[in-house]
Amino acid sequence: MAETEKPDVARPTDDVYCWLEQDSSVMLKAVTQFGDPVELTADDARAIASALLEFAERLEPLAHKHAEQGAAADGGGM
């Protein structure tokens, strides 16, 4: 998987980028330089799926941490 200069941005194919946005969501951008949809081979699709799964694994503990912090700030959810 090729990486861009930013360590938290994955580039599984030439025209596809994915990253974590503010530790709250996985972002995916898939568009050619001409604004067209990206055509994927089966291997491309697997590479994107792998990158998304990796980001999902990274995001899950962050989302739980933010939820816990939010509940604590709200007085324990009461």
C-alpha cells in the first residue's frame, strides 16, 4: 500500500485516499484527476477494503474513548 506524506492518509490505489477525520470517522475519497469515478480491479477493491478495515480498527478505541469522555463531562450520563 502506497502512503502519502501524511502518515494517517492511506493511498491503496492511485486515485483513492482514506484517512481518519478528527478521530471520529473514516473518510474515503475516490475520484480521478478529471472528476470521474474510479474504476477498480478485484485487487484494487481488496486493497481499499484492507485499508478501510485497518482504519476501522484504529477508530474503534478512539470512538469509545470519546464516548466515555463525553459521558464523564455530562455527569456520567445523568
